[in-house]
Amino acid sequence: MYRSHNCGELNASNINTEVILAGWVQKSRDKGFMNWVDLRDRYGITQLIFDESRTDKTVFELAKTLGREFVIQVKGTVIEREAKNKNIPTGEIEILVSELTILNSALTPPFTIEDETDGGEDIRMKYRYLDIRRNPVKNSLLFRHKVAMEVRKYLSDLDFCEVETPYLIKSTPEGARDFVVPSRMNEGQFYALPQSPQTFKQLLMVGGMDKYFQIVKCFRDEDLRADRQPEFTQIDCEMAFVEQEDILNVFEGLTRHLLKEIKGIEVDKFPRITYDYAMKTYGNDKPDIRFGMKFGELNEFAQHKEFPVFNAAELVVGIAVPGAGNYTRKEIDGLIDWVKRPQVGASGMVYVKCNEDGTYKSSVDKFYDNDDLANWAKATEANPGDMIFVLSGPANKTRVQLSALRMELATRLGLRNPEEFAPLWVVDFPLLELDEESGRYHAMHHPFTSPKPEDMALLETEPGKVRANAYDMVLNGNEIGGGSIRIHDKATQQLMFKYLGFTEEEAKAQFGFLMDAFQFGAPPHGGLAFGLDRLVAILGGQETIRDFIAFPKNNSGRDVMIDAPAAIDDAQLKELRIKVDIA
């Protein structure tokens, strides 16, 4: 055997035990007559000692040839360590080596394999297999495994059945762009990689599986961000004979379970807010409620004065920033410049200092007296010592801008504690949203989402006002999951396709299999999908998902380690009947 123990488990109770260890050389310290080597594996580090007076000469000399990341096997005796290291579990002991085998030599790594490495992100992505040896990356992958196992345990205990669905499916026109796969045996035809297993899990409900889940890879050919990859993993779930309340209860339970088992945190409240309330109060549909700074609408108090900027605006809205009343003019000007950046797009910003004596000092004192500003303070729930920041303009655009400012200020003020968790549900989303360029409605979630029964009549007259039987779970300002009650009858599904601009022929060509299935006794059903990558990152206290994926892509969607995507040779292209024309 290569090892009797791993490098993280030996301690004082093992003294005088003969052991066999194997792993990588972390570092060595040669003192001439004595040589120490730190041996590392996934489980930890154990110190080896080669002593000129106690170690076989051949073994002693071989130890002097060891370099960083050599793979070795040693046999020896556990002895008490003179200079103990309280920072590691094996710090009380070391191994007096009697036998040494070099299993593989190694080149000098392009960066140090340590927690605090000297390697930049690009080089670590190129040599990801080396980066995984570092504790931060290794521990992130182990953490992901633990979360996934707890998910499987929780859902399996509730009689959910894990079912695999196909990866080679049919391209659909909804959502992001598909990754397509040419079919060699069907000339001119293509598979698509699934953006989600949506239709298959609905068909499983028609098939009577009742409760389904899958931890599944999904694919979207879209622009990338720090929290987005072209391939990602979902916790995909569906249930039959359920209403919205049933689904919310099950997945509140799953989230509570994960927070308790993974983080040791008990969460009692899962507030539920409507989409309209979220947009009006926080400026986005995934609000971070770990802190306040709710929006206060000021049209009533700020317009019909002499300030033309506010008079011309559709919306005047502000937030009260706690304890910011002592900001210097330089700090305020810096924030004004921040909101004027193209990424935010505001044209300017008004500020009001809330003095401790109950008076106010603003950048628009020329137009507003103390009573006016007191009304602003009341609307934004500002207290003495706070600062009110106000934006104005088109309603939707201004809310998005103020939302960005709110999150930036919360980050600067240290209000986004990664070890504090504040989940909530956002419900009553619009069913449809209008694309101003095309003039067509698009499904806000997907075309299989059921309308609220009480809003069905509005589909004919005011489709933009129809609410979806849909819900998102938000955690710390991130959407970690979303779902809906599905349409389960052919007539309603046909009506939905009609309002999404499908002709009857197009709907049949794309989704005829699903509507056919609905005619054979489809039960009421609904479900939800959590983004596993994002959920794990948030539970791990990080903003980006890349650290929790074994082999991630970079911001251009490339795997720089294996150099993919890459061209394929002419013979393959010919076999697939594909002609590539690169201008």
C-alpha cells in the first residue's frame, strides 16, 4: 500500500507507531546534518525528519535531492516533535524516516503552492491543477461537495427522486443563446445543450414521478460576469399536485437546513415581498435586506418649487445613509463622480446633511427651506447624523441608479457582512415584459409559467399587467433560485405562445411534444431551480463563483488550461458537412 495514514491525522497518540505516508513535498529545510521536509496531501501536512545519525545514509542523501512538489512515499516512526507547531493538527509529532521512495519528480511550479501565493489569476487558471493543491481552492471544492451532499440528503428524505435528463436536446428560441452541436448522422441538423431541463422535468410530472430533483449542468451562450459561466450547475426540482405555498415551504426548509448544517446559523424569517414593492423600495428584484437604506419617494416634497431639475423628473427618490452626515465635501464629490460613471449613468446627485440639532444643510438650499428638507428626512427615514442622497429622472432608470449607489455605500460602510444571511422571497412578478425595440412581449421567466388565475382575463386587454405565479429566492442581494407554478393544460399553453408572438405552426414545431403530453392527464405542477455555484459561493462568503468550480472558464468563456474552444481539423468539419468561413 502507498500509505497507512494520511498527512493530517497523526498526533501524540501515535508516537512510536510505524507508518507509511505519501504526498507532495511542500518545502524542505536542509541544516546539513539534519533535514526536515513538510509532506502535504489533501488532508494536511506532516513534518518528516532525516537525521544523519539515525537515518540510513542512502535515504539521508536521497532526501537532499527532493524539490518542491516531488511526489514521495516514506516509511518511518512517529516521534515527539521538539519544536511543536500549534497551528496544525500534526504539530506535536514528526516522522523519523527509515525508507524514502521518489514516486515522481516535479518541475519547479510557476507559482508557490501556498495559501498566500505569488501567482496571478491568469497563471493560476492556466495551471489550475496546481492551484487546486492550495488550501483555499481545495477547501472551496470540499465545501461545494458538502453543500451538494446536504441538498441530496434533504431532498431524498422528502421522497424526491433524482433523475438524469438529456444533454443533447432541441434548440428553443426563448432565453439566452443556445450552444449548438452538429449531428453527423442527420445532415444539416443540430442538437442544443440545455439551458435548463425545464420541459423534461415537466414531462416527468406528466409521467407521475411526483417529486423530481437533479444536480445538473446547464449551458448558456451569453456574455460573462464574475458570477456567470457558460456552463453552470443547478439544483433543479419539480413537484406535482402542489400550489405556490407548498413549494415555498419545501425550499425554505432546504435553505434553513443548509444554513444550519453548513454555517451553524438558525434562520426563522423568510420575508415575502412583491416584485412591485422590491422595485419601488430597493430599485431591483433581488434586494439585500441585511441593511436598511430603503428608498423614499420625494416628488410630493421636491417638485413644484423653483428647482427645474426635479420639476422635470418623472421620479425624485432618495436614501438615508446612516452616520454619513460627517462626510467631507471631497467624499461627497467622489460619490457624485461615482454615480456619473457610464456604468451607473446618473447626471448628478443632490445631498442633504441631517445635523444633530435637527437642522439640515443641502446642495439645494437656494430652493428648499428647513421644513422642506425635514419632509425629505421623514420620507427617507433619516436620523440626525445621516446623509440623504437624492437622484431624479425617468422612474425605472433612476431606481436602478439609486440601487447601485445603495449597494456601493453598503459595501463601503461594511454593512454587507458575508457571515450574516438574510433570505427572502420575491413574488408576483409580471408574467410578460415588453421589448421596446421589437414591440413584442417576452416571458419574464419562461413561456411555461402560469399566470395568476385572477389575472387571466387581463391577457386579452392588458397583458403587461398580468402577474406570474412565480417566485424567486434572494439571499444577501443575490437571486439564488427561482421557479413558478407551470401551465399544465394545452389551451392555456397555446394562449401563452400566442401572446409571445408564436404562430400556431411555430408553437407546434418547437413545443408540440409538451402540448401533446398535456392531453394525457398532466397534473398541476410547479418547481424551482437553485443556482448551485452561486449558492455555494454565498454560503462560502464570496462574491464570485469561479473559486468554487474545479475548472472554470475565464471572462472570455475560454478554458486557458486546455485551450478551449479550439478549431477542429478539416476532416471533422467535412464529416459534419460544416464549412467555416473566417473573414
